[in-house]
Amino acid sequence: MELIGLANYAIFMGILIGIYALLALGLNIQWGLTGLFNAGIAGFFAVGAYASAIITSPHVAGRVGGFELPIVVGWMGAIVFAGLIAWPIGKVCLRFRSDYLAIATIGVAEIIRLVIKSEDWLTGSSRGITGIPRPFGELDYVASQLAYLGLVIAAVAVVYFLLERQLKSPWGRMMRAIRDNEAAAAAMGKQIEARRLQAFIFGAAVMGLAGALFVHFNRSITPEAIDPMIATFLIWIMLILGGSGNNRGAILGAIVIWLLWSVSEMITDRLPTDVALQAKYIRIFVVGLALQLVLRFRPEGILPEEQARQTAR
Amino acid sequence: MLELDNIVKAFGGFRAVDGCTFSVNKGEILGLVGPNGAGKTTLFGVIAGALQPTSGTIRFLGEDVTHLSTDALFHKGLVRTFQIPHEFHRLTVLENLMMVPPNQPGENLFANWLAWGKVRACEEEVRARAVETLAFLELTHVTEERAGNLSGGQKKLLELGRTMMTDAKLVLLDEPAAGVNRTLLRKLEEKIQILNRERGYTFILIEHDMEMIEKLCQPVVCMAEGKVLIQGDFHTVRSDPRVLEAYLGEPAGAEREQAQHDPHIEEVREQELHKEDL
């Protein structure tokens, strides 16, 4: 592969890593900080993606939309809608603990997927939504990709900064206390249910933003574009491997796992065709092995939750 | 200060607390004793709002608080500790204390972005109070340690420390002495007395250590099988035949004579404690 192609591929990967890093950061609020087992990440990702798509795309007969609002509004919409949809879901599901919550959220993500697939008037069902504008889309290919990468990095940086502040604030301390011991946190006057809901919505809003970045990058969206295998399962591995409870760990996990995931595909694609098809599945094995190794030797992830977080210094 | 009126807590057909009535006055350290399974901890759960009573009413500072939740009771000044330490194991010892004070501005999601100055100012106050509390408990050397790494006795002290981070009026202590060595135990007694005298805390104390009960508690309430057997000063309660019966089983003639000697009670108590540890 010639150099320019490789550079292009690197930029492309960088953008995807940024988007998945946002998902992992969102999950870190829910799981790392609060201990909520959300197994429906793909659902909130999809809500964000479709929300921004509908807000910014041109009119198509038989489907709501055609607002053609600025992309910034689309992103805001993605954040707000993902957060809004998380509210009733959290209200109902957060009564459950750990594994029950996981099952409930898988169910919710599946409902969202089915709604997207069948509600023609809202999402264009299986035809999806096309003609979604892309920031810097009018530049030539490489410049446009680079500009988008810059945008994604900026988004990750802003979210990272905001989360770090929350994590190190009394709010973060309270959430970690609730995670560690709910009964004691309640005995210390903390409103467990309300706080858990807050974290759930906060995390979902970040996932919604990731969805918006994803949809404007691809310029189109179909129900198949969001694969729970990646948008839920792989994100979980990213966070666990990188170190849950640590924002830098979440970002690092996204980088490591996505590199393993795509580079292993690149390698297997070079094999003879008949082997290549089967060898493709080796990447699931590679990711699983990486997770096993990290959990064996660093059970709290590559970058564990920091000790002695000191606030307001 | 706290009035319990005919509290019943049933789990299915089993009445763990079966019609408890007693009250606690301001400034008292009330000792709650009784054999294992007497319903003491369940009663604590009911008072603290963790369990809903099947029937009966609880009044705290003249107000009916029977159906209030744990966190609401905390804001009214009723704080509890746990028999098995409930530390926040992945937080540091300092953080364990700093999370306690109610209504910290930094607990608001948006204040951390919009009013950072206010958050910082409050943090400094809370930190100073936590540092002071740790000094009082002689835990300064483990300030930055993860609470999960503390010894059992240190965790007990930390539980007590948490009650000092808020302006508690009534503190429920569930077996503060269990698993704590003798030296630390004397220290713990001393701390409780200081809190009682200087800060005006009222305590209810569940304890199997009779020395501690004798030293600290007035009055003493003895429970058995979910009911209050007797309430009075330590010596009255200890020498009451019903109490001995509850601890040692049905007395019969000569055995009863022997049973009144303290060492026996001690022995049985030790065995019971041992069972609990297992």
C-alpha cells in the first residue's frame, strides 16, 4: 500500500477511534463512575445519529424532516434527544440491579433498532436517511478528512475536559460512593435513584453526540450501519481493557481495541481469498485474547481508576 | 427525641420486631442489648428508614417519620452506622468523610462547570473538617489510603467518623465494638463519650460488649424475640431474671443459681460473638 493511501487510512481510523472514544467516555460515566450496566449503548448511539440526521438533512417526501438546520443544531439535538430518551428508560430500568439492568437495556436498544427499522415516516426505515451534510464537506477528500478528524479530536477533548471536572468534583465522589456502597450512601443522605438517573442521562447524552459525529461523517445512515457488535460489545471491551473509572483509560481502550480490530482485518484480507473469509473471524478472537491478558495481569485495566483523587486544588 | 410506638416488622410470617415501644431522650446514650436474633439490627433498619415497619409509628423530634426514606432522615439529623462496616472501598479514607456533608454545591452537575469558585470554597471547608475528624479518630496516617484496605477496627472508626461529618442529632451505632481490639475499644468508648458530652449527640448503641454498655449506656433496653423485655439502668437489666433467661435459655433450679454469675454470661456471649464471626 502506498504511503498516501496509508495516511488516508490512518485519518479514517483516527476519526472512528474518536467516535468510539466518545462512546467509551459515555459508558465510563454510567459504568465506571456509577456502576450502571448499560448493555444498550447502540440504542443511544442510534438515537443521536438519527436525531442529528433528521434535523440537518434535506426534505424527502413521506418522512419528517427537511429542516436543513445548521450542523451545530443537529449535534445539540443529538445530545438532547439521546438524553431525553434515556430519561423514561432510566426511570423504569434503573430499579434493576446489574445483570437485570443489562438485560433491560439490551431490550431497550432492540426496541430502538426495530422502531428505526420500521417507522418509515420518521427514519425512512431500511432506505435510511441520505444527503446528510458534512462539515468541511466541500473541501477535497484529504483536506476534508483531516478537518473532520480535527473536529472529532476537539469534541473528544471538550468532553474529556468536562468529564474530568465532574469526576474530580464532589459529584464524582458522590457517584463513586454510590457505586461502592448504595446502602451507606443512602444512609449518608444521598438520593440514590435520582443520582443514578442523572448519570444515566449524562452518559446517554455523550453517546448521542458520538452518534451525531458518526452520521455526519458517513453522510448517510441506515439501520444496518449501527452494529451492536461494535457499538455495544466492543465499547464495553474498550472501557474494561482501558480501565473503567478512568477517562484516559476509556480513550486508550478505544485506540487499542480499534487498532486490533481493524489491523487484524487488514492482515487477514491479504490471505488467499478462500482462507481470508474464514480468517476474518480471528479478530474476535484477537480482541478476546487481549481482554483476557489484560484482565489476567492488570485486572483493573491498563489505566486503573486513580487513587486519592483530590478536588479543588 | 425519638419515640417508638408498637413497632412491628414482619418478614412473611416471621415477626423479627414484634411490638417495640420505647423512647430516647436528648443527650442519652441508650444501650440496646439482647441475644442474637432478638431483632435489634432489624429495629435499627426500621428506625433508619431502610426497612418499612409492618405497623407502628416512629416520631423523631416530635414529627412522624415512620415512612421517610433513609436519605430524608439523614437530612433531619438521624444518622446510622452498620454492623458490618459499609465503607466506600474504592474511595480514600479522606474521601469517605468528604462525601458526607449534605448539600455540597459541587454535587450539582452544572455547578462544577458554572460555579467552580463556590465549589472550591466549600471543598476547602469540607476538607478541613475531614482532616480534623481524622485527627480526632487518630486515623491521620491512613488519610490517603483506600478505605477497602483498612483493618476491621479502623473501618469501625471510619463509620463513626462519617457521623461526625454532619450535624447529627441522633446516631445509631450498630455494634461499634465487634471485631475491635481492646485498646482501640477503649479509644472508641472515649470518642463516643466526647461526642455525647461536647457535641450533644444522642446515641442508640447496639452492643454485645457488656463492659462498654456498662460504661456508656444509661438507660439500657433489652430485647428478645422481637420484644422489649425490660428497660432500666445497666444493673437492673443485668440482674433481671428474664434477661438471663433470654440469654441462657430456660433456667431450671440449680442451673439458674449458676447462671446468675457473670462469667457464664460472658462465656455465652463470647460464643455467640464467635458464631457471628464465622
